[in-house]
Amino acid sequence: MTAEPIPAPSTSHEPIVLQLSRRPAPYPPQRQQELRAQARTIIDRYPQSRSALLPLLHLVQSVDGYVTGTGIGFCAEQLGLTDAEVTAVATFYSMYRRTPTGDYHVGVCTNTLCAVMGGDEILAELARHLELAPGETTPDGAITLEHLECNAACDYAPVVMVNWEFFDNQTPDSARALADDLRSGREVTGTRSGAPVCTFRQTARVLAGFPDTRDGANAGEPGTPTLAGLRAARDTESRTTEEPRHDTGKGDRQ
């Protein structure tokens, strides 16, 4: 068996070019001025300016549809932080998007209870119907489909969220109809809201701390399943209070 010869090292010295990304350009002057005024409104609410970072990230997300390098630089400038410090926060929380997001961010919970109740089937049906994988956006920019862990809404599983509005007790059919309504521009209203769902950018602005001016936006009421635990606790307390206590004659009461 003959060993393969070891090729001689190349004598050519080709330059090694590092592909460095460019520093993002700042917002245009008029946009910069508007955002600075809005950022000041947010920052003034906090004893320490650094605490305003989370709502500021929502603010720039309301402008760009996701957290861009430009948005990170803006937040850092307003708070006296480095881009790295802002990026560390923006990449930690899933509500801050790092890629362009559609008008409607549709998240399907597939955590334990939602999965058992059909969450996996809902996600698979939406992926098939929209012809995309979780994390992708439809070509028309209407819907970004996302697999979510837990929405803290197990009492109405399986749950779908659209721009963080709850749509409870979903099925593959109802979720598909919901997606069709969103793409067609028809108004849809969440299960626990009194107002039609707004766009992802509008939602981000509300999360930044600015008023939600939609009529009935805060008119939702908790449903019967949500209050089941409270009713059980009150019933237990009521029975405990009504039970008679008997003297055993030994200095204690039962």
C-alpha cells in the first residue's frame, strides 16, 4: 500500500480579506429628533436612566419592525451604554425581534398543556397553509409565524397569540381561518380584548409605554376558567370558617 504524497505548500501569497460589517447608519435627522423626544419621555419615568432600556427597545422596534443595528445604536446613545450592552439585552428577550417581522406576529404555544391539547397540530397546519417554517414571514409581509414556549394561558389551551393578543381554545381549522383573515385585511379581535388587533409596530409602541388609544382596548374580562382557582380558594375558606370547633376538655379546641 503506497501512501499518498503530501501536497507541497502553495507559494502564492493571496491576501486574506476580513469581511467586516459596516457600522449601521443613524436614523435620518427628522426621525432622530422625533425619537429623541419620545425617548426622553420614557427615560424621565425612571430614577435611573438605564432602567428605560426595555421600553426604548420597544420604541425602536415600533419604527423598524424589529431591533436593528441602528436601533441598538440609538438606545445606547440615549442611555450612555455601549452597543454591546444593549445587544446583550435585546438578544436575551424573545419579544425583541432580530429579523424583519410581518404586520402580524402569530405565535403558537407548543408547551406541555397546549401541545397535549393540539398546539403541535396547529403549528404544523399553519406552516403548511402559509407555506413557511416557524420563524419565517410570508412573502406579502403580512404574517410571521413563530413557535412559542409558554404564554401563561394554560386555562384556555391551546392558545395562539397575534401581536401578543390571546386567541383561546384554538383548533387547526380556526387558526387557519384566523391567518386568512389577517392576510386579507379583515379585522380580528382577540378573545380577551374589546378592540381589533393592531399591527406589530403599533403593539411595540404600546409596549414602549405610550397610550393604547383603541376603543375598548382594555375592556376584556377574565373568563370562567381563569377564575376557577379563585372560586375554589373562596369555597375552601368559606367551608373552613363555617365548620364548628369543639372543646375537648383538655385545654384545646378541635
